[in-house]
Amino acid sequence: MKTARTHTTVGAFEKVGFPAFGLDKITAKIDTGAYTGALHCTKVIENKTDSGTVIEFSPFDHPEVKITEDNFVVRHVRSSNGQKESRYFIKTKIVVKGKEYPILLSLADRSEMKWPVLIGRRFLKRHNFVVDVSGRKAVS
């Protein structure tokens, strides 16, 4: 017998946090047209170490926050302009509505976009979120 799944409702925009980066109250765009999520960053440096390859980046181009990550993959994606490109993907934690969730995000240059974080349908479906676009919550 199936149990009823509970859903959490989010708006078209939500304030989110990234505990691993020490950042919170970042406005994210909830985008059911995007498969995965994206995190704004313009410069990713790949370094070889004795134990393997690591990447270093500053989320949202905050120079005071330097993240070194060894758990990443490079995948080809089709960007919003239809072009194929290679992107780094990382696993991290995100806080939405006060609750922490695992999330896979691509590191992308979103400087031409209005919102630094994009949350895609893969995350929404996996964690039982429903999008209510009737309000523009969390925008400030």
C-alpha cells in the first residue's frame, strides 16, 4: 500500500542558504524548465594534487569565500541559450524553508542573469516540492 507523500510548497523565488559556504538569505529562482540547478561563479580553477584533482571557486564571486572541492564531475549541458558547454557539478547542502537538503549544482556564469541560484526540477521532484507561482515571495 502506498503512503501519502507530503509536499512542501515553494514560490517562484525562495531565500536559500548554503551552510558549507557560510552563506544564507540568497534569492534562488525556482525553475521547473531547468533539469538541474546552477550556482553563480565565474572562475573555477582546477588543480592537481598528490591525492587527485581539486577545484577552487568563490560562490557568487564572493572573493572572501574560497571553496576547495574534490568531489566534482564535469558534464556537458545545454545552456539557456541553446549552446552545449562543459560545466563542473558539485554536491553540497542547501537550506530551503529552514530544512537542509542535498543538492547537485552546476557552477555557471550567471552574471547576465538576475538570480545567482537556479533550482531545477530534479531537486524539486526528489524532495517533493510543489511550486506555487502565484506569489513572488522571497524577493528583496
